[in-house]
Amino acid sequence: MSRLNWYLRRLRAMSGPEIIWRAGRLRYRALNRPITWAAARSSIFGRVEPDWAGLLERFRDGTDRPVLLDRARAESLAVQCPDEVAAVVAAAEQVLAGKVRYFGYPLVGVGASIDWNFDAQSGIRWPSVNSERIDHRTAAGDPKWIWELNRLQHLPWLAQAWLFTGEDRFADAAFEHLDGWIEQQPPGTGIAWRGAFECGLRAISVAIAVQGLRTAPGLTAERYARIVTLLAESARRCWAERSLFSSANNHLIGELTGLAVVAILVPDLPDAVRWERDALAALAEHADRQILADGAGAEQAVAYQLFTVELLGIVYGLLALRGTPPPRLGAAITRSARYLALLVGDTDPQPRFGDDDGGFALRLGPEEVRTVREHLGIVNALLPDPAAARAATDTVTAAWWRAALGTASTAADSESGVASEVPGSGYAADGGLVVLRSRGRRITMDVGPLGYLSIAAHGHADALAVTLAADGVELIGDPGTASYYGHPEWRAAHRSTRAHATVTVDGMDQSVVAGPFMWSAHAGVRVRAVDIERGVVDAEHDGYRRLAEPVVHRRWLIAPPDRDAVAVVDLLSGTGIHTADVSWPLHPALEVSEVDGGQVAVVDGNPLLALAYAATVPLDTARVRGDEQTNLGWWSERLESREPSWLIGARCGGAGPFAVVTVLSLDAEPVRDLRIGLSGEEIRANWTEAGGRHTLTIDTSRDGSAELSSDR
């Protein structure tokens, strides 16, 4: 996509006030020239230099500020969780060896003296020019990799390694990296300063790491002055260049968190009081917007919900240490945790909806990805909650917060005795997700919006998608994100309707793509009925009304808690000739064999899932795995990596309206003699399975009308 086309489409996603604001931002950007560090220091402190030796002494003593990383807690953690501590030290050793790994890219060497503008993974060097002149969307390299390097999220590993071992080589390396970064990256120069979001995330890691190193011999008054200038300049940009209007998603939370952390940990800064006040007010407002009333994330992306809440958690935790925990942030964190606990239950696999870039708010542990259970462990350390505790697992991040706040370990693998209700089924009406749990299976159906705000940047075209896990094993799921910038064709496929467990009409996405992080038309979902007790969901979306001959896709999920078989009925209402692809993306561990009228998914020769299909128009089964041309049949656990997996289903077509039924069975064999008919306002499907003949009757004129009867 050309740069001009992107800007035109982006303009269409803006409101009138946003256009006016962005016009002002263009003027700001035109005047926003790179500056020297001396100029930055002068603009912050004026012509009279502060008493840096005195300020450093206050910093070392922790005067008027909370402290997270310190020697006494490190000694305690080394005793309580030696394996986690050893893993952090090993990560720090790898950094000392000059090796880093980001996303699904391989481990690469960056050397001891790091060139902060060089992408060692691709061999591309980003220009040291005015950051406003760098268009990361059209550049040859992957900006995610170079941004990750420049977030300096390895510094907390080095700080902890110094605290855990007492070896100055870790602290010295941290200071050398900071010295080199400051020398190479003056304010406003290079890709590292491209956007306030990067400033915010970097400031979080630098501030917390340097506080952990506050008593290290290498922290001189002059070095402290340079670091504080970096933090202050970053904080200034976090507010002046913050994301607003249609861009006010997790990026804004990252910017506000960076601003708050600098203000809280360096209260000697002239603007610290105002920064903290403004950041907390905005964080409270946007926490309520981005974490909905039922605890779901507004961005419709589980990974970004974890990221957003952990950003909020940093601010909450630091202020709790200071004795002033912000209640609105605490409420948002708690309701998010309870929603996420519903998704993972006791043994269910990681839920995967929407984008996932593997980003961390604060990287204290060496984990390469953040799981929901690890996240719940961190939240439970900040705000103990039985629902979070039940599903939580421990990390070194959670251990640090527990040690600082004095909270008890109530992670799922502890013997704390803390109990909560056994997770069951639920419906998050604000976020638009139904969870049906029975007979060892977890079924979800997405009945929510495409994403957040007008561009829905991190949403996928997966309206009415269904996932299935049984006995903790993922069977049908979301195939992941695959790529942002490194492989544009992967990105297009992985957020498409065809890649998800829903229906694609005429080969088109439900929503209209306008760019890699933008949708120009959103499929709107109407929930007709959700009956948790009966296991029935009835919903439709209007994404295909834009076709020359409009179509409405309506889906019924029928999963009675006392039955093994699950039925999914799709009705395509409208006129004209249309095709419909019913897709079921399978976990990569599953192999597939074709059987009469359907497919069977197996692991190591053991059948786990059988699918049978029927339609009121001609139908054929379909499957694809690892297709390099269409980029369908792939599964991605991490950004910029993928592996082949089966995308199975059925393709049918004819004159509308027509109906399709899929019956999923956890038995070894698919159901037999599956038939479906559509007559007026009635859909009737019947099949044979163990125990007799079953009939499903749906009255389309009545919301939620789905009756399953058996002739045994």
C-alpha cells in the first residue's frame, strides 16, 4: 500500500475533532527538531544545574519514592524461588555475551558495544535522522525488532543479576549500555524516538532498572544526571505526543504509564507533581474505557489486555508501595483478572483472540511470552483475588511484587488453601464472548465487536468464531498473529475471516481492511440470545450486507451440557448466488483424515475430534495445510514465526437463503446420516450417533429457538 493511500484511508477513520487535532500535530511535528542532550537538560532544569550529588543521595536512599528492586528483597527471592532467580541470571549472562532474541526471530549477536540503530537480524541499519522523517510503515526493515532492542527491557535483567549475585560486571554492563544509548540516540533522532509509545516503555525499564542499581559503584552523579535527563525528556514526550482519538488504545496506556513511573520514581523533577496528576487522571479514565465493565479488553485481543493491565499494574503497585493505591486502576485490574480466570478455568489452554505481538510492559523475568496464568499470578501479587489465584502460576515478577507489598503467595501451585468457585460457563456481554464449559470441554463463541475505536487496530475478522478445547487440549482455536511488518502476506491471512472458525462468504472478509492496523468497515454483531444453562447461542453479523446482493450470516451454537455432540448451524440469508466456506482451524498437533461426510482429527493415531457436515445446497469438504500461496493452513505461537496446521471445513454454494450444519463430536467417529433442511422459517437437522437418532429444530423467527430431541 502506498503512503498516500494509507493516509487517505486513515483520514476517513477520523472524526472532525480528530482531523483538527492532527492538523495541529502536523505543525508540531514540523517544528519538532532533534535536540542535544545539553539542550534537553537546560529545558528541564533551566540554566542553574541542580545539586546532582544531593539528588543521587536521595535516590539511593529511596527518599520520597517507592522502591521495587532492592538487595534485601533479592536475597529473600534467591531463597524462595532459586530456579526463577537462576533463569534471570542466565538471561543476563546471555545479554553480556551480546546475544538477543526477539519474537520468533532467531537468536542473533549484537556485540558488547551495541549499535542501537543496527538491526542485526536483517542486517539493516536505521538512519540517524530526524525521527519525524522516518516512515516505519514503508521502511525496508522490521521496525518491531529495532524498537524492541531500543526499549532496553534487558536492563532490569542486568539490575536483578547484580542484586542476586553482587557481581559488578552486570551493573557495569547496564551502565555501559545506557551510556552508549544516550550517546547514539539524542532526543528526536532515529527510530528509537519514533513515537511516544516507545519513549514510555523505555522509560519504565530504565527507571526501574536504575533504581535497582542505585547503590552500584558505577552510578556516579554525572551518570545519574544523564539518566534523569533521558527519563525527563521521555516523560515530556509521553505527554506532549500522546496517542489520542482513534489511536488511544494500549499505546496511550503505555505512554501514560511511562509518564507516571518517571514522576513517581524521580519526584525531584520540576514537573513531577503535574505529570503524576495528569497521568493518573488519564489512566483512570482510559482504564475504564479499555477494560470493559465485564472485565473484557476493549481491543478484542487477549495479549493486549494482558499488556494493558500489566502497565496499569506497574502504576498501581508503585503507588501501593507509597501508601496511595489508586482505586479505579485497582478495580480495572481486578475485573480484568476475573474475566481472564473465566477463560482459562482450571486446565484450559491459553485463549487466543486478536493480535499478539508478545510485548511486555516490564520484563523482570526471562519468559519469552506472557501467558494468562502468569499474568494472573502477577495480578494476584498486586491485588490478591481468589479467582485469579485459582488459575495463577508464579513468575519472578509476581515474586518481586509480593516481596515489596507483603502479599501472600496464592498461586495455583501453592498450598495456600485459598479456594474459589470452580469456573463454569459465562457470558461477557460487553466484550462479546460466550464460554460454555461442561464434560471437560471449553467452547467459546465470539459475539463481540471487531475491535476498539474506529480503526480496530488489533482486531481480527472473526465474528461468530467458535473454539473448542477438551480436557485441557486445544482442538479448534485461533491461528494467531504470525506477523506485523516482517511478512505482510502472513498478516493479511492470519487476521482474515477465512483463517478463523467462522464462515467466509464469496471469499471476502467480514470487515474491510484499510491497512495493516486499520479496518475501514466493521462487521456489526447482533446477539439474539445466549442461554448458558441450555448451552445455546444465537447471533448474527451484518458484515456481508455490503455485497451487491447482501447477505446476513446468522449462527447458532448448540452445546447442551448433558450431550457429547455439539452442533453449529449457519444460515446465510439473502438472495443471489453465493459461496460459503465454513472453517475450522486445528491445533498443529492434530492430523486429519477424510471420512464419509466429514473429517476426523487425530493425535498419535488416537482420534480426538470428528466433524460431519451437511447443507441445503451442494457441499464438499475442504482442507488445507501450510499453503505458501494462500498462506492458509498455518498456526503462529509467536510473532514472525509459524508452523503448518490443518484448516479444515466445508465449502458450499447456491441460491440464498441456505443453511449449513457442522456437528462436532469428541467420539472417535463422526455422526452418521447427517441431514439438514430449510423450509420457510424452520431449520431442521438430524443425525445418528450412539444411542439413537437426534433432531435439531430451529425456529428462525424466534431468538434462541433451538430444540434438540432424541429418539433412543
